[in-house]
Amino acid sequence: MLEIKVIGLGGIGCALLPPLARYLYYAGTGCRLTLVDGDAFEQRNLPRQAFRAAGNKARVKAEEVAQEFPGLSVRAIAEFVTPGNVADLIRSADVVFLGVDNHRTRKVVSDHCERLADALLISGGNEWTDGNVQVYCRQGGCDLSASLTRFHPEIALPGDGSPADASCDQAVAAGAPQLLFMNLAVASAMLNAFYAWQQGGIRYGEVYLDILAGRSQPVERRGSRE
Amino acid sequence: MSEEIRQAGISRSAARTEVTVRVLYGIHALEVDVAGRTVAEIRHALAQPLNVSPRAVPVVDGAVVAEGHLLQAGQQLEFVRLAGEKGRPE
């Protein structure tokens, strides 16, 4: 059974989840969907995030998915990812969609995936009108593409904090304005990468997007085979 | 942007040839005649036209290189654009 983890249910995660759940449901392949987020939906999220109730993001979205797609296995974990729980949250052969806005969590997840025999990690992030998606694929203990940290020192040596230990100032900074359409573009690119992987091969390790220029640029990221 | 790049002393080619270097930064991809020049020179020349971050790591044909690396015809130089971080400027 394919285990799919969606970590982060903010702007990108909320855009990614409905088509992903629909696709998995109608594909009919056995899978379990796990939603992970320690944050809660609030009224201020409404301009970019659709939700039917206030409360923990993972629980609210898991309930919505379960109602819309009965029979699809979905569960919620109401926690932020930390070095202390990442091994419980992500296991070998998992597919991980990572839609977080901080490099510290990206590093925790990427470093953990490096220790697994098999993993597919698809991480998306954005600025106002541009963004990127990184695809880290491991198979049989070998890197088929580069980890999130290999060419990104800002992730390897993160200067930001984890949402799990965010101060008030950081929480305010985390509320920096974003564009709904950019979240949607990144979510779409993440799903495209997943589909390419499912079809037997993905030829890029990172893709850049700019919605004002109307362009995307895939880039190969060779892995360091062990 | 083409005029800015020309003013920076770099000539572009319409297509990839045996003598050009492919330069990438984010969505930008250029074929330029810069063989024999260093990564640092290209970073300096393209900093303004492409808004290349001074923190962007230089990668030639898949390997991280030093700023003094001499570019050869046929190579691909990428300045790896920083990962998106929720609307915050680089």
C-alpha cells in the first residue's frame, strides 16, 4: 500500500490536497493519505485557504477528505515535524508532499529521507509571483536526484525557525502576504512531479516557476549514488 | 533584458552551439559566449540583468564549483536560485 504524507496544510497544501485526494480515490490504487500539520485554521487564512471549520488544519482537512471521498484511507496528525518525531512520521517508501514555508523543517525532512532506503520527497515553496519545486528521489539506498540541501545552503544551514518553536515575532513574519495563484501554481507543479514519478521516471530534480513571466524551467539535479 | 546583458559585456546566441555556455538562473536560460571566463565574472555581469542572488551557489554540469572556475564551451553553469520562502525577499 502506497503511503502518502502531506506535510503542511497552508496555502500550498490546501491547493494540493483536493486534486490529490480526488486522483487517488478514482485511481483506485491502494493508498493511505496522512495529513500532518500542528497549526490551526483561523479566519485570517480564508483569502488563500478553503476550510469548512476552524481547528487543527490536519484534522479539519482529513475530515473534509473523508466526507468527500468515503473509502479513501485518510488520517490526521496534529503535530509540526521536528527532529524528534520525523522518524515516526516518515518511513521508507513513503511519498512526501512538503508544503512548508521554513527551511528548518525542509532540512529535517530531507535529512531524514536521506537515511531511508526509498523515498520520494516533493517540496514546494514560493515567493509572491515565483517559486520552486524540488524533487528528491531515493531508491534502494541510492539518490536518484539531489536532496533538498545539496545545492541549497539556505536549507542546509537554515537561519529561520521551526513553527514548532516560533516566537511571536516569527509567527507574525510567517504571515507574510502570499498570492493564492502562486500557491496553486506550485501545488500543480508538485502534483505533476508525482505523476511523472508514477509513470516511471522523472527527469528533473527542481523546477522553477514564474507566473508573471508565464514560464517554468526544469533543472536536472543528479544524485550522488552510494 | 537582452540589452542589459549586452551592456554587461556578454553576447547571447540564438541557439546552443559548441562554443557557447548555457547559463541558468531560476526560470532564465541563456546561451552565451563566455567560454574562458570565470564564474565570478559571469555572476558579476549577470547580477543585475537576471537579479542573481549573491548567495546563489554556482553549479557547473551538476557539480558545485568555486568562483574562480574557468568556463569551457559546452558547459552548463547554473546559479541555484534560493528556495521559496513565503513571499520573503532573498
